[in-house]
Amino acid sequence: MRSSFIRPVALFGVYASLSSPAFAYLDAATGSIIIQAVIGAVATWIMYSKMFAAKAKAFFIRVAKGRGAQETE
């Protein structure tokens, strides 16, 4: 598994080092898009974490109720 990850990264490094300069720049619109992408990623991660926590809590409550019902029988 690890070698399958290292090889493409090494090949990309070699390829990137052989390329010529792009003479590119980042204007205000590009910076705005990058900031929006970062904010969107953070918001998505927060919502995903909340949903996962709620599902995990519901699962453990369900398991605990199931054990309590078995012990009283």
C-alpha cells in the first residue's frame, strides 16, 4: 500500500522539477475563490462532524437500551 503511494508522488516530483516556469500570478478573483473554497471545506467538515456525532450517539443509545432490555428479562 505504501509503495503504491510513494511511486506516483516521486514521479510527480520528477515531472514537476523538469517543467519550465509558468510566469503566472494570482489576482484578486483567484484569491477570493481560494478563500471561498477554504470556508466551504471548513463548513462542510463542521456539518459532517455534527452529523457523525449524532449518528454515533444514537447508535450507542440504541445499544445501551438493548442491553438494558436483555438484563431485565
